[in-house]
Amino acid sequence: MSSKTPRFVPDEWYRAFLEEIKHNIQSAQIKAAVSVNRSLIELYLSIGDAILLKQDEEGWGKSVIERLSQDLKKGFPNMKGFSPRNLWNMRRLSESVRDEPILQQVVAEIPWGHNLVLLNKIKEASEREWYIRKTIENSWSRNVLTLQIETNLYRREGKAIANFDRTLPAPQSDLARETFKSPYIFDFLNLGEEAHERAVEKELVKHITSFLLELGAGFAFVGNQYPLNVAGKDYFLDLLFYHLKLRCFVVIELKAREFTPEDAGKMNFYLSAVDDLLKHPADNPSIGMILCKSKAQVTAEYALRDMNKPIGVAEWQAQITKSLPERLQTELPTIEALEAELEAFSGEGEE
């Protein structure tokens, strides 16, 4: 019997541990479905290739699609996905990846419905590849992928002004730079132009699921107005998170105004306190992110230049996109959802 005294486990450590275990379980659940999906996409690509070949070499026209659809439905009555519309989509996907060998490899890693979203919304091959890899990395549902495209994540990621390269060791500095973006899009907020920081913070916490989705994968919420006692005086952090991949606390301060140099000094103070009072020796240095309504790039760069703590400055915006999906799935898709999509051979492809 062990004589070791049970060790106290901080709440943020346990939350991070729990999220990691849940992620591993869900990832394991979908491996079989992903394998089936890969076979399905490869089948669709082969059909698309065959149609393209006949149209290129034999000059077959549109009528062959209608005829092929009818005959495939008769030949495989228990299979879906052979509507004329879906056959055209197979042809379109094959044509779009024909001269893109890397893209041709990765399209089979995401479901057919995801591929249709990218095929219809993204024309540039490198951008499509980027969204596919992000979908695989974060296990985005189709609705979440659509939202990320609508909010132009491809051009926002890594755009926060920060001093990470100087204050963090590689490769943590690279991961930190990729983790933060600018601007942050808080479409789910319904606030007036003159809303104060506390009102914004209250709404973000109220919509914490959507907020975490916009922050990106890896953030575990610790609390808002988190108290720190320094030299007998209480200070309160707007929002405190723990990042599972960066393995550090992340302090977020909200400003419903333009960034000022004083904001960086205050954040530097907060990070020193968090590192002293909350950080465990095994944790990496805490990171600060100041979210403002607007920022002057030169001013922010000067303010961060000589700071010895890792700090970023980014803008936030509310009510930017025209519409949002009614339901957003922020975690890994369930095995039931994946099986339903695979069984239907893509509901979007049927008429």
C-alpha cells in the first residue's frame, strides 16, 4: 500500500485533464467512421474522374449524367448519393483537384458535406487545403466550418500584434502566434455601440460556447472577474482561461475603446501576478491578450516592444456576418452524427 500523501490537484489542471481525456475518447470513436468516409470520397472521386474522362475524350454531354444517375439508382437501389446533382458535384470535385496533388490527398480526410461547402465557397486551392487541415485538426462540424469561412478565419489567424517571438521560446512562440487572431468576431453579441467592458464581458460569459468557438481549440474557461490579491489589494481579471496545447494561463482583458499603451503595462502587471500566484512550476509562462475595439498598429508595437511578458493586442467586432447557422456544434461530432451522414451518402447531394 502506498504511503504517499494524496497531492492537491488545482481545478484548472483537472479541467484541462478532463478535456484532454474527452477529446481522446471522442477522437477514438470517429476513427472507424473516418475510414469509411475516406473510402466514400475516393469512390466519388473515381466516379468524377470517369465522367471527366469520357467528356474530355468522347465529347459526352450533360445527358450522360441524367442517364448514369438513373442506371446507378437501379443498379444500387439501397445506396444514396447518385442523384444528377451529386454526380455533377463528383465531377466538379474531381476537376478542382485534378491538378492539385496535395489537395487530392486531403479531400478524402473530411466528409462529403464538408467538401461541398468548400467546393462552393472557396476557389483557391491553398485556402481550401488550409480549411481542410483545420477541419481535421479541430474536428469542425459542417456548420462550424461554414461559420469559419464566413468570418474569414483564413485571413484573421495569426494577425494579432504580439511580442511572442521575443518573450516565448520556440516552438511555443509559433503556436501562440497561430493561436491568436485579429479581429475576433463576436457576431453572437447584441450590444449597442456604447457598451462598456463589463457589459461585453457579461455577454461573452453568457454565450461562452460561442465565445470558446471563436477563441479556437484548446481554451478551457477558468472564470471571469477572477480575483487576485497583491499586497493586500484586490485586482480582478476580466477573463481567465487555461490553454491545453500552450499549457499556460491566458488572461484576456476587454476594452470597448481604442488600445492605449497603459493597457500593456497593466497586462504586464497581471501576468506577473498570475505567474506568481496561480502558475504551477510545470506550466509555461502565462500569456495576455488585450481585445480592443480598435488599435493603432505602431502604438501597439511600441507598447509591447520592451515588455518582458508575452502579450498580444487584437481587435474585436460584433454583428459582422449577415447570418449564423441556427445550431453550432463546437465539440467533436458524435459517432451517431457521422454514421448518419455516411449512411445517407450526403444529404446535400440528393434532390
